[in-house]
Amino acid sequence: MILLLLPAISLLIWTQIPEPAQGWLFLPVWVASSWLILAGSLESARLRRRVWLEQYLLADSSWHRLLRGGVLMTVWHLLVAALLALFMLAKLLHVHAWIGLLLLAQAVVIGWLGRWLDARLQVHVRVAVRPAVARRMLVPLVMLPLLPGYLLIVLMLSQPAMVGIGWGEAVSLYLPEAQSAVGLLALCERSYLLLDLTLQWALQNALGSREDSGALAVLAWSLLLLSGAAFTWAWVRMLVGVGALVNRGEEA
Amino acid sequence: MTATPTKSRTRLFLLVFLAVVLLSVGGNLGVRLLEERLADNRLFSVLVNNQKLVLDGATLREFNDDLLRLTEQQRSQADLQMRQWTDDWLDRSFTLATDAVPQYLDWYYSMPGSYSRLYHAVGGDLEPFMTAQMGHFLFDASGLQQQLASFDDQVLSRWQALAQTQQRVIGQQLVGVYAPRQAKPTAALTTSMPMLNIDLALGSGFRASAEDIQRWRTGSQASVLAGAGTLALLVRRTLLPRLMSLGAVQSARRALAGFVARLAPRLAVAISAGGTAATVTAPSGPGALVAGSVAFLTAAGTLVVTDFTLLKTEEALLRDRKENEIRTELLASREILRVRLHQHLNSMVEQRGAQLRRALVQPYERAEIDRRFHILGR
């Protein structure tokens, strides 16, 4: 449990640190969160691959070694993990305190749910893969309360009123400043802020008098769900990755 | 997966670290490259405080922000100063009138004053005469009339002077900040540099044009004067009737009117008394006529003198009260006028603010500078 809370709390603290120190800590924080995400996703990818191979390949085929998952898989997941972590960090800099609280609570929920799941699987699943399977099942289970909670909070928070004005005007009026001074992070922040503002604008104008309000509604909800899902998924993956990383050593 | 747990974890960490560092270096490099490529590298020459500054787009944007901030700051300061100046001016003007009150009362209780009042009371035109006298002492002789008449000119010249200093201050501050931050113009660019004349804009924004002065005058007539010609006329028209209707002034006048009313029958009595006395005591003939008229004149004269003395004491009792009431009324009118002038100043300040904002936008419209939004770069 403490192991889970540690990265969550330190990340939230990092978002509150004033600028020069935050810029220096950005790279370590990015490395650490990518590391955690990668550990978790690599484990679950390997598990999936092994199931597939054992299902279709003959036991003595040489393809087992070839397709087990090596450099290519690692590099792919590494890239995804690094980008997801970057997106998550950029968004974390701008989340509301309520969402921060929700994320923190999620760390506790993950710890508690993980233990409960482990106990349930004890009599059913093979010992060698039990932790991995438990973690596989943990991710969707945790996402289940997190995503609706996240949406609820996001939709309840106040937004700048943009009903009836054009997108360009909304951007020039209400786009907040990026917080970071690090070029790459600032770029990500601005892109994220632009995305957020766009979806808020689309959401507000979807029921308005605009002619394209139907398309706007689709855009708004897909952006909202996609960005929310990506963010919460990255967060859960990171926290689950703590367990995977600890376990990875033990099983080896 | 042959090694110890820590080794496996370290290997993964090293891999991630390498990849993230690579990504970060590459990303930062790319961002910087893009920023340089998309940087606002157009040059503008800006004329401010009679100096030509060459600024690039980003600096110009900051320059513009500073310009707006400074003018807004100066404008609110000007607002405050004008308000203070108007207050002082009002106090000074009305001090002239209050200082003239004792002079007016001196005249009122002097012999010529008393007798001319008596004369006009008997003639029936006391009211207009007194109004004219009060106007003469409190407005014309005290200099208040002149002071009020020159208000428009004074306020405009004051405003003008203030605006000029402010314009100079803004120009100097901007040059001080931005002269060291000039870009180095290349020969090819200098010919096509858009020119921004901030001096002109500030000048037309701050200076009161003929149209402004006209607007001020009509505005002051509309809001302060309510149909009257000038401020002086307004004060004269509203203030004098109020002063004349004051309790002390009224009771003094009533005392005089009562005296005049009493005068006529007593005169008749005195005349008849003189007549009877003459017929009883005096011999007939021309001597009797002389004696009779002497008696009449003494009787009438005594009567007038004694009654008039009584009247004077009655009035003298009222003097202090009267002086106080006139002063209070003058001060009350001053406060009413102050409120009106402030209202008028406010509307004027707002108009000038709008004009200033318009003027400051002009050079940018002429140079066809669009406001740009940057996802990349700041």
C-alpha cells in the first residue's frame, strides 16, 4: 500500500513545486513514471503473447523463442509508455484539486482491490502467473469506478463560458498559459490545454444554436472520453506497474 | 531473466532512462528548431518620444502591453488629479463668496444701505433691489462671477498641461525600457519595415481636440447647467433665489415691510396732530401756517427716527443668524456643484479613455499587424 502511495504522492507533490525546481525534476519524474508504466504493460503484453503462442504453436516449434516478445515489443511499449507518461505529466500540471484527490484515493483502492483479488485467485490460478493475472484483471476493475468519477468531476467543475463564440475567439480569450519552462513539457502542456479548451468549447456549443452542433457533440464527447480514458489509464497503469516491478525481481 | 531481481529491474530502468533521455533531447531540439523557424522575426520601427526604435515582433508585443498598461495607469492618475484640482478650485471659488458675506452685511447695516432699502421698500421694489445687491456683493464684487466664468478654460488648460506631461512620461519610460532591447536591422529588411507612430497616437489620444473642447462645453452645459449659458449663470440663477429665501433674510425683510406698513397711518396721525396743535395754540395768519408745518415736520421726523432705531435693533439681532445662514447655504451649494462637476468629469474621463484606446489601436491597424496566436513559442 505504501509502495503504491509513494509514486502517487510524489507525482502530485511534483506538480506543486515552483518552476526552476520543477523543470530540473521533470526528467527524473518522466523516467520514473515511464519505467513504472513500461514494467506493467510489458508484463501484461508478455502474458497475452504467451497465451496466444501456447494456444496455436506446437510445443517444440522454434517460433516460441522468436515470437515470445523481445526487442521489438520492448521498444514499442517503451515508446507508448514514454508518450503516455508525458501526456499524464502535462495533464497533471493542470488538474483540479478534486481530481488530484480522486487519483490519490485510487491508489488506496488499487492496493485494497489487489489484495482482495489475490485472495480470490489463490485457489484457482497457477502460482507462477497468479500475480500477473491478478494485475491483468485489476486494470479494468479499477478503471470501472475511476473513469465515471473522473467524468463526473470534470463535468461538474466550472468552465469559462464560451457559448455562442467561435473557436478561434475562445482560444484567444481563454487559453491558459503553460506552467512549465521546459520546452518539450510546455509544448505538451499547451497542446493539452488547447485540447481541453476545444472539448469544453465543443461541449458548451453542442446544444447551442450552431448549425454544426451535432458534429460538435460527437467531437466533444469523443475528445472528453478519449483524453479522460488515456489519462486515467496511464495513472492506473503506472500504479499497477509498481507491483509488476517489485514482482519482476522476485520471479526472476 | 537469469540474473538477480535487482539486476533485471536495473536493466529495465537503464533502458527506460536511455529512451526517455533520447526522447527528451530529441523533442526539445525539435521544439527549439520549430520555434526558431516560426519565430516572429519581422521587424518594426517604432517612433516614440521622437526616437526611432527597431523592435522584433515578440518585443513589439511586450511593448504594446506595456504601452497599454502605462496609459491606463496615467489615465487613472489624471482622473484623480483632475478631481483634486476641481475640488480645490471649488473651495477657492466659494471662499471668495463667503469672504464677501461680511462686506455685504456691512453695507446692509450701514446708513446708505438702510436708507436705500427703506426707499425701495416704500417704492415697492424691495425684492428685486435686494436680489441685485446680493448678487453684486457676493458674485460680482467678490470675483466669484469671473472665477466661475473662466472654469471651462481653466479646466481645459489644466487638462492639456497634464496630458502633455503624461505623454512625455510614457514616452520616456518606454524608450528607457525598450531602447536597449532593439533588434539589429539587416539592410534588406530596413526598407520594408512597417512604421508605427506611437507619438502620433499618444498625441491624438491625450490631446484635447477642438471637437473635445466643444463636447466638453456642450456636455457641461447639459449636465451641470441644465439650460443655462455658463457655470456662472447657473450659480447665479439657482443660488440667489435660495439665498433670498433664507429664514434670516426673510425675517429681516418682513421687519422692514412691517415698518413701512406702520409708517403710513402714523404719518397721518402725526400730520393731524400737528394740525390740531397749531389750530389750538397758534395765532391765525401766515405765522400759524409756519408753526403748523414745523410741528408736523418735527412730529413726523421724531416718529420716523425712533421707529427706524427700533427697526435697526431688530435687524441687528438678526445679523449673526443671517451671516451664518448665508454661509451655510453657500457651502451647501458648493457641495451640490461639486457632485455635479464630478459626474461631468467622470463622463468626460470615460469618453477620453475610449478615445485613447481607439487612438492606440490606430498605428497597428495602419501597419497591418495581426494579432497572432502561438502554440509553439511564447
